[in-house]
Amino acid sequence: MRILTLVPLAAVLAGCPPETVTCGPFEEVYVWADQDGDGFGGEAPIGYTCAPQPNQATNNVDCDDDNATVNPSAPEACDVVDNDCDGSVDESLSFYPWFEDVDGDGYGNPDMKQTFCAQPGTDWILVSGDCNDIDPDINPKAIEVCDGGIDNDCDGQADDGDGSLDLATTIRWYVDGDGDGYGGDTYFDQCLSPNPDAVTLGGDCNDANAQINPGVLEVCNPNADENCNMLLDDEDPYIDPASQRTYFADVDEDGYGDPNVTTLACVASVGIGVENDLDCDDMDAEANVTQNWYVDEDGDGVGSFDQFVATQCVRPTAGECAAPNTCEPEADGDDCQPNDPDIFPGQWDPCEDGIDSDCDTLDTCRSCKHWQDTLGAALAVDGVYEIEPTAGDFALLYCDMTVDGGGWTLVASTRDETLNDAGTPFAYIDMQTLNPTQSHKPIWSGMRQVVKAESDIRFACKIAGSSILDVDLSFYDNLWYMGITNGTDTQSCFNENDGVGADPPPARSNNVSGAYLPAGDQWNFGYLEGEDKCDDEQDFTVDFDDGGINGNGADGTDWGESNGTLKCTGNNMGEAWFIFVREH
């Protein structure tokens, strides 16, 4: 039997005397201090005892007897401590790569890495890929934008080289072909200029002309829109006034301008004015320059030369010109019946009615149209009529009252040989028929006093054996009759030299087929060529829709003579050629 003197740790600490315990055989045990009370003793031995007392343990395997969470039965925790006292630290735990995220954008710096089983700090995260960890706007989730080469989304590419570039941040670059600082229709949306000639301003409507772009002023030129705003000349408020001309107001539209009212414009037009400043009264279309004035007693708008009042510019309004009378200018003519308001110069004058309604001393019909207007469409039939275009100059001529509205006066008729564009003052007997017997190359000029302005003209022909016209072309509102009856063939040039200086295309009809083309509808070859040159008597031709002399002979609308070849429908089989004219 062993008698042990036990000194409990608490008694020792309290200063109590030792307690004597008597143990049975083989009952004593050796104990170590268990200071943290976790059931495992540390390195401090106590000795033998009958039974372990509080804070004693029969083992000494506790590797940290000051920490109750550290002992051989404790679970291993991620704390860089040997929690289970097996000699290893943080064994059997999962370790992860942690990356420092300084800018707090949720992406860590791949170059700042720690492999650990728990987050080493609040700035450390498990997501890597940040290529700039001091800028929260740069990370793999950021949007690539144009900013001078910065790789915003950390994919190794920047700006134009990055396929994920936000196009909303790009610059639109235009190709500037003429170097005026404005590009045309070709452009590129990207960060940097695609080439040295690229510019950021577009809208150039002519990128081959440096004088045309949105940055210049419009100038007077009807063929170009200099500032590309789709407005031309005077309709453009951004026109350069230095390119415009001064025009004088013409309110009364008499062709004379008011010297006190001016405007700048490219061209004169109604509402803009005229170039002269000669109008003394711009509210009176008849008062414009100094002239003779005569009393108008019957109020028909024309004064009588027997009642002279004054020579001046403005209209007299006093004396004999006071109401109820007015005074009218000499330019209106002499009222041959000053007391009859239905008779005056310019009045419609039916022919053969015994009244000289227009004071021209004639009561005969001046043309076939005059006959048609007098008789009416129902009574005006095709045939030979006597006309008097000028006083004392009577002629019996064929009138076509049927085709294309009628009222056509025959002024040329020839057989076997085509006409020349040359005038003759003499009417000949074959102008009374559409079956001429002789060759008459010139055109009768007797209608020149009737056709004083634009008129309608017809070119017709028949091929051998035909009883009807095989080519019959009407051309409207032109001065061709006045041109082709001006004198000799050389003097009466008709669209010579491949159409240089040719008239703009008039409205025209093919009276055989019924086809119609409006004014301005261009010829297929760009012009109507009447003759190669003025002194070439072997050329004088027209065509409905191509080049005349050198046109398409197969279209069936050829009329005249080209280089000595007769043309009628393109078959080159001529019999008779005709020209008609109709005044407006």
C-alpha cells in the first residue's frame, strides 16, 4: 500500500495544506496539469495520484494547454494553428487562390496572389483578371470604349482593335476626296482616323470639287448646289450676296423697274424684278417711259390719235383725262372708232363680217386658224381658203382643219425633192394641195406677220403610192417657222452642227401613231439636229424622238433630207413633203 500526499492544484494555489489520500493496490495514476480544462494535459507533470483531480489529465498530449480549442480531439481549423496537435498546421483543409482587389471592383490583381484556406483579408477575393487594380472602371466586366488605347475590359485589346468596342463611343470619319474638310458618303465609325485624309465633318455633295461643301456660301449658279443644302441660288437663304445682281421691283410686270425698290437676286423673275430702273409708275403697267397719251372716251382701253393730250411718263389724270374719260398710251394703238367700246386694236376680229373690229383696216382672214375661229369647228373643213396675212397680200392656200386640232396653214409643199430651210415671199400653186406636182424647195414666208411669237409647226410627208400622210409630226410653242423662213438656206440655220445651240425640246405629237411627249422631254440623242452646217443644202430634217439627220431610220418618224438621202418613215422613198404652221 502506498500513502500519497495529494496536493490539489487549487489547494496549492489557495495555500492549503496537502491532503493525504490512501490508494488501494495498483490504483494510483500519473497525471499532468490540464490548465485549459479540455481533458488533455500539457507538459507540466504533477505526479501520481489515486484519481485525476480537476485540471489534471492522465496524458500530456495537449500541444497548447492554454487554449481549450487546441487538443488532439479538436477539429482542424483554418487559422495557421495545429488545432489537433498532430504536428501539422491546417492539414486536410481546402486551399484557394486569393487575389488582392485594391480598387474594390470585384476583380483581383493576378499578380497579387495568396493560396489560403480562408480569406486572408477584406481586400482579397477569389476572382482574378483585373489588369488595372487601381481603377474600378477597368476590369473584365467593363465596356470597351474609345479612350486613347486603354484596355477597359482587360481582354488584351483596346479601342479599334477590340471586337467588343462600344460603337456609340466611336467617331464617324468621312473620306474627304477633295481636301475641303468635308467628307462625302463614305465613312467609318471607329476611334482613330482610318487615313490622313479622313475628316469628322460630312455632308459633301460633291467630294471631287473643293469649292462645293456645307461650309461655303451658295453662289449664283443654277447647275450647282455649292453648300449642299439642296437649295439652289435665290431659294437658298445662305447665298453669297456678292454673287447676286441688283434688280428693280416690277410690281406691274411691264418690264420696267422701280428705281426706288431694289433686291439682290441671281435672276430676274416675277416678284423679284428687272434689271432696268426706268419705270416712273410701278403700279401702272402702261406708264413706264415717256410717251404720247391720248383720250379714251369709250373706255375700251385704247385712245384715239385725234385726241392728243400730253407727252410724259406717268398717266395723265386731270383735264381731259379725268373721269369718266381716261388716257391711254400711244403703244396701245389708234382707236379707229373712239366712240365704240367694241372696236379697238387687239380686239378679236371675225373675218368677212363687214366690221374691222381690230382697227387693222382688214376684214379678211389672216390665216387658216383665223378662218377656223370665225367659222367654228363644225363649219371649218379641209380645203383651199383665201387668206390675207398682210394688207393687200392675198393667197389661196390649203387649210387643214382636222388633224391635231386643225387651223393649220400650209406654207410648203414639194414633190420628189425635199424642202430647204429657206424663205420665199411668193406663194405657189402647189400650196393649195397635198398632191404637189413640182419641186419647190423654199418655204413661204408670208405668215411671218401673223406668227410674230411662238407658234406650232408641223412636218409631214408621204411615200410613193400613199394616199395619206405617212409621217406627220407636230411641234408646239416654238419659233422654228420664224427661223427657217429668215432668208436663204445659209441664213436660216436649223439646229446645225450636231445640235449645238439647239432649242430646248418642245412638246410634240406623232399624229400618225398618237404618241405625245411633253416639253422638256429630251431627244434620245440629246438634241435635234436639223442640218450638219448652214450652207449644206442637202440637209434639212426632223424626227420625233431622236437625232434627226443621223437618227434612227427604222423608227418611222424621219422627215426631210440627210446628206442628200430623202427621208420619209425611214424607207428613203419620197414623194411629197409638207410644212404647216399655226399661230397662237
